[in-house]
Amino acid sequence: MPLTSHKTIGRLSLYRRLLMELTAERATNVYSHELASLAGVTAAQVRRDLMAIGYSGSPSRGYEVRELTGAIGRFLDDPTGQNVALVGVGNLGRAILAYFSGRRPNLRIVAAFDRDPYKVNRVIHGCRCYRLADLPEVARELDIHMGIIAVPASEAQDVAEMLSRAGVNGLLNFAPTSLRVGPQVYVEDIDITTSLEKVAYFARETAMKKEAKP
Amino acid sequence: MPLTSHKTIGRLSLYRRLLMELTAERATNVYSHELASLAGVTAAQVRRDLMAIGYSGSPSRGYEVRELTGAIGRFLDDPTGQNVALVGVGNLGRAILAYFSGRRPNLRIVAAFDRDPYKVNRVIHGCRCYRLADLPEVARELDIHMGIIAVPASEAQDVAEMLSRAGVNGLLNFAPTSLRVGPQVYVEDIDITTSLEKVAYFARETAMKKEAKP
DNA sequence: ACTAAGCTGTGAAAGTCGTAACAGCGATGC
DNA sequence: GCATCGCTGTTACGACTTTCACAGCTTAGT
């Protein structure tokens, strides 16, 4: 029933990471404005986001770091963890494998897939690479319900359909294409080229502003 | 004075890429609903976005692909092109270099930087790697005003400050940290971990919905 | 005991963004 | 020539986000 917005979910994930750092620094409690400052948002935003998960702090001590971390975890995570497939073991795919290798115990990349026969059956950053054609079978065997697409744009739609048919409910898509999938699949796009072009545009704009100011 | 929103800029970049594909397919004109379908948005959105750049189509023929591509380019790009520095030549950094190598003529990654002496002075995917300590000097010599941060979170803030002092106006940040920089620097964050956790959450949610339905 | 200070939780205002709807125009067919 | 059709440009509306502002609570100090 908690119709929590996309943006809030993203920030909760961020808060949790910051809270883990705070735990490492031996902090036991934190105020909304401190967490806000670390996250780069306003204090009111933090409080409103935490409303969504129903966790209450104390007016005098703020939030208990350990408890809040747990509350966010119970809200965001599946208790048994979720298995993820990576499709496309090129430069980007390998970087993703390296990045997530053993990082999040609840989000495990348990299989990689590629067309290239040279990569198949090799183990890369602790993850075995399978033939792309075996995806349906392997996905069912390993109980995979999430996919990361790191293939060229031209192949992304085909891969998305394969994953969808294999029972995947969520996709993280690095290919610069808008995927067409059914409503049972949530898609999050990361478009590096577009992001860089946004930076280029706004860098130019702020540079102009600075020039015009004095 | 075009106070164009962030989201619109992102979509313009996307439209341009789609228009280039259309050009490759010998299409000469396109209707808003066609472009919308390719981009995964509504036709009204496309028309509204194009309002921002002041390009007008024809009621009968829609938009001329070639002219519209040019108009978006004049709006988004710097006529002389912009030079970009990449900081951090790890797995992700190399993937980014490979990805952009000679792709966008207007957005050139002209230098890479890393602490690791083993990487310094090597040429990776056509880009020379410099000592991180030489960043200020090289950035000025090569007229660099944009940076891509692909270093671990613990070093990201230091790198951002170095780049900012070297005259950079825009940053694309892959480190999971919110950077503190002055108002003359635009920052765009790409947080892969958070994106994956969002997918995990919504995948779970849609899976539950499907289960509850029948 | 009582005041003062500082934080949380939350209703309401402000702002942002996307969508619907329609007037206007150019082409086409009769 | 005139009506019709389909698409564009634009305005108005609605949905969603963020921020503001304040009541309520809890502790510390006098």
C-alpha cells in the first residue's frame, strides 16, 4: 500500500549508504539536518522521506543510526536477497561486475551472459559467463528476477525481451535505447551520453553567467 | 535567456540521437508522434520540448530530420567543441574511454588522470594518461572545462576541488558521494548502486502486484 | 517548577513537470 | 473553390515534488 515515489526510493538508498558510513565512524545518532547535509538535500526532505517508511526519531536525539539503517533495509530489501543477471560482458559489463563484486549481500550478480564464445564459461570478477542462448534456462535455475543490460543499443531490445520472457521484473538499462517491455517489468535507464551532454550544456550556461556577471 | 529545464535538455539529447538514426535510414521528415514513440514519451512532450529551441515544423510534413538535427545541435553544442578530462582510470574509467572514443566530435575526452604511476603516460583507448598532480597544468594547456569523476568515493571530493580550481564548469560524477562545489560548477550524478536498488525495489513491487492480481 | 532551546512530524503553500485540449494551418480530394 | 483531415504550436489544467512554517515534545538549565 505504500505508494512511495521514485525519487524517495532513490534517496532512501542514498541515506542508507550515508548511515553506514556514520556507523563506521562510531556515530550513534544523527539529526535530519546532518543527514541532509551529507546527502545534499534539505532537512525537511529527509524528514518527509523518512515519514514514508514510518520510522520516528526523537526530538532530542534525532534518529538512531543503527535502527534507522535497519528500518530502511526492511523497507527496501527483500529478506532473502535478489539475484541479478548481467547481459553484455564488454568494457562496461566488466566494470559493473568489478563494482558490485561482493558489495551488496542482498543484491547478487549471479550470472553473466554474452554472445562472444570466447567469454563463455570464463569466470570474470567472480561471476561465471554463460551463453546468451542459455539465458532462459539459467535464469530459472538460479531464480533470477532482475537484469542489467550492458550490450550495444542494437541488441538491447532483443535482450530485454529475452529477460522479460524469462520472468524478470526489473531492468537496469545502460543501452541508449528506450526499451519496450510489458507493465510487469520496471526499467531504469542510465544514459551516459545524455548525461555528459547535459553537463556540457549546463557547464556552458554557468560559464556564460560568470562571464556576464561582473 | 532560455531557461530550459534539466529534463528537457536531456530529452533533446535523446531526440538528436534518434534523429541521427533516422537520417541513417534515409528518412527525411518525422512527425512528433513518431519521434515520441521512439523516445518513449508522448507527442505533446516532443512538441513542447521543441518549442524550447524555437524550431517549427510543418503541419503537413512534420519536422525535417536534417534541419531539426542541426537546430538541436546549435542549441546544445558549443560551436568549437568542448574538451573533457577523465579522472580515474579503473575499470569504469576505461569503459567510459572506450565508449566515447571518437564518438562525439564535439565532446572530446582529451586527457585522463590517475594516481597509479603504472598507468601514467600510457595511452588508453586513444587517450593519454597523466599524473593526477599535473591536472591543473594540463587542464589549462588543453583548455579543459569539463570533468568526469570515476574514482572511489573517498577521493571524489578532493578531485572535484582540484577540477574546480582548474577552471572546470561541469562535472559528471560516478562516485557515490554528493560533491560540494561552488555555484560555478554544474554537477550531474550517476549513482549506479542507487539505480540498481531502485530497480530491486520496484521489481519486487511489480512482482507482488502481479501475484495479488488474480 | 518553569523557561528556553532545538528538534521532529506534518498540514499547507509554492513550484515543477507532463498531459489534455484546441485553434490554426497546409494539403488533399471532390 | 470548398470541405475535410491530420498535424503543429500553445495555453490551461492536473498531478506530483519540494519547501515553508508551526505545533508538539523532550531535555537542560535556573
